[in-house]
Amino acid sequence: MIKPSIAFAAIALGATPATPLSAQEAQNDARTYLDRIAAIDDAGPELNAVIAVNRNAPDEARVAEAAGLPLAGRTVLVKDNIETRELPTTAGSLALAGNNTGRDAPLIANLRAAGGVVLGKANLSEWANIRDFNSTSGWSAVGGLTRNPHAIDRNTCGSSSGSAAAVAAGFAWTAIGTETNGSITCPASVNGVVGFKPTVGLVSRTYVVPISSTQDTAGPMARSVTDAAVLLSAIAGSDPADPATGEADRYKRDFAEGLPDASLAGVRIGVMRRQAGDRADLRAVFDTALADLEAAGATLVDIEFEPNEEMSRDSFQVLLFELREGMGQYLGSIPPIGGREKMTPRSLADLIAFNERHERAEMRWFGQGIFELAETTTDRKAYEAARENAVHLAGEQTIDRLLAEYDVQFLVAPTRGPAWVSDLVNGDNFNGSIGFGSPAAIAGYPHLTVPMGAVEELPVGLSIIGGKWQDWEVLKAGAAYERARSASIPTPDFTRWMPKAGNPAAENASGATGN
């Protein structure tokens, strides 16, 4: 087995496509990543971040580099709800264990055209964390429980759990996640990496296992804002099969352009104080990030905001209705696969029935209450009214209003608190009062999280949110903050969490290692 420290050192963690690899380097890089996955994900601490790997990746990387393509054979892990031609797309469920469609989602086709290489499929919260209210983020029946490389007893958040953990662990250059509400930004924050949820409609959702046509989007997860921007440039673009992307080509660009020189001088930024929560340790890290923004020339404007319960209520009704409809449409699109067509689920009702038949494997830890509720949510008129209201409240009445009323270009808040202990018996235990990601998710606006430091050696991120189609501007702000950041960012040690040395309370705590 390769020791984690040795394997980690073998990877150029700061490398970007700005310095192309040679053909041999691209090939060797892919092999190094595969070896690292075998040593740390499959063995050693067993992170369970990767569900399947593409053994042909080294050869594909060599060909892509030799062709002079922009990404030069860089390796990317893909969340396992996004179709790639060489590997099954399971959404973490045994119901789709044989779902090898042979199709590339258009965003993956774009990635390959730019010279990116699919290294494998990343684990996820099963069905992107939409099956039940009492789920444990990071668990799927196919992949098991994803572990946080910073503290393997801690959670990775969901649902792009494996994508975030894999990037943090150095398993690939970057990864692709998906988000409906927090599923890119929360995992990125607690795993100490960059995550970007773009404007809904910038990246195609065709052949991506759906939850919501209103809120779903794929996005990049990386170790730097620049790498995230480079990946976004490759995967973005219009898709005739996805009406939401009708304006994508208008806004698609080289999102990494200008990032090295991006400045916050004179930029007004709204500070969501209340959304920082009531943890003194997290607020102290946030205050340091705010001081860094000010030192970089930004003008900070305090904003007091109370979340709108009606917005969240209506958004959930939207998700229920669109889940039933969208899942049926996706499942119905799956081509016959090796005589398995009679076994392929074709509706949400089929999935519910499958889980009931395979209760021990699928529902030992939690049920399918949201699936069952969605199956009964059929009132289209009520859905359309809820959708209109939720999007209006989140966009025009929240983000747009705050940006205009306070004359600021961006809004910032902590993304989430530190990672909680994974508990399959009792489910998730995160602090839902921290963060401002839901309005951006519901409105479909861009949301970037950048590591801003740590609480007891556990990573936490800074959210930067902008208006619709301000993706490039948000990325530039993130890159400028990244350069100005004064806090140290923890590196994974692949061990259980231990109390921080020098903390009297921790030192006096009996049995603290059980956290």
C-alpha cells in the first residue's frame, strides 16, 4: 500500500492547464491518480469517494495531450448521477446498478472535446439526497459511506460527497458535482475545496439523473478557483435538449480569463451577518475573511436578513412535483441494456417498489419518505404557482433586492459550519441556520465557496453569491479573495478527528476521541 503522505506528494496539487503536461506526463499523472485511489480510497483509510474507475484513462490522457487540446489530458472524476459512456450511472442506487447506457451527457461530451479525461465516477448521497428526510449524507447503497479526508469519522455533506472528498484527497485534477440546493457548496466547504454552482442554464442537464428542472445544475469542484473556472469553461454551453440552456452560449466564455489580475479594490460587498450563525469560533474565522476582503480593497456593507419560510416551503413543493415528473422522463429514456429492459425502473413508483423489495440493502439506515411524498404530489396548478412564487421570492425579492438596496455587487456568508460526525443510525446533524445558499439555489443564481480557514482543524468555506449570469464576476471575486486570504487552510491527514492540542476544555474532556 502507498502511504498517503507519499502518494499525496507525488501529485502536483497546484498545477493547472496553463502549463500543459507532456504526453508522458499526462499518462503518468492519470496512472498516479489511479494508484492513489487504490491505496487510499479502496484500501488504507477507505474513503469510499470513488465508485468506479476508467482503466483506459492513462491512454486517453496521452491521446488528448498529443492532440493539443486545451485541457491536455487532465483527469476529472464525475459524480455518479451524470452519464459517461464507459461506466454505469447508478445515482448510488442498486436499482440502476447496471445502467450502462453508452451515452455521454452533453456536458461530458464538452469535457472530452476540450481534452478532459473521465477518470471515474464519484460516490454521492444516494439519489442526490432526495430519498428521505432522515438520510446520512455521503451514503449510497452502491458506494457505501464517503469519509471526509480531513477527519474520517466526519461527514462529507451531500450530495456531491465523493466529488468533494476526492478532490480534497488528491484523487484527480478536478471533479464535477451537481446541486439542487447545497449539494456542491456544502461538500466543498466541509472538505476544504472550491465548489462553484453556476447559474442554472449555463451547463446542460441532459442525461443527468434529475431532481428539479428549476434548480438542478452541474458545476466544478477543484483545489483552486482558477481550476474550477477552467473546468467550467470546458463543460458549459447550450444544449437543444435542455431548454434552460437557451442563453448559455451567450454567457459562455473563458471563465479563467482575468482571474490572476482580478481585484476587489472599490468593490462593495454585502455581509450577511445573521447567516454566520451563533458559533463564536466560526464567526472568528469569518471575521478574518472579512478583514482580508477589506485589506484587498473591498468595501463591506452589513446586511440584516431574515430567511423567508414561504420561499423554502414553496421550493420544496416544486422539488416534489419535478422529482416525480423528471425521474420518470429520465428513466424512460434509458435504452435497452443487455436484455435488462424489463428490469429497468421506468418511474418513481418503480423505484419505490424496488426499494421495498430490497429493503435490507437499500433501507437499513433510512427510508424513502420524500420519494413517497413526491409520488403523491400531482397538482400541476399548485406546482406552477409554487414555482413562480419561490423563484420570485428567492431572486427578485431576496438576492436582486439586497444587491440593489445596499448597492453591493456580491453577498458573502460562511457556507456551512464544520463537518459533523457521520451517524448512519441517527442521520445528519448539521446546523441549518448557517449560510445563505438556499436563495441562490432556488433562484438559480451563481454561488461560489472558497476555503476560508478551519474550526478545530475542520475546513469551512466562504460563500460568494452574485446575480443571475454573473458567474465570471463571482469567480473573479473568489480568485481575488483566494490571493488575499491570510488564514491557513488545513490539509487532509486521513485520520479520525482529535481535539486540538492546547485547548484546555478539549484536554479535560474524557473520551473526546469518540466525536
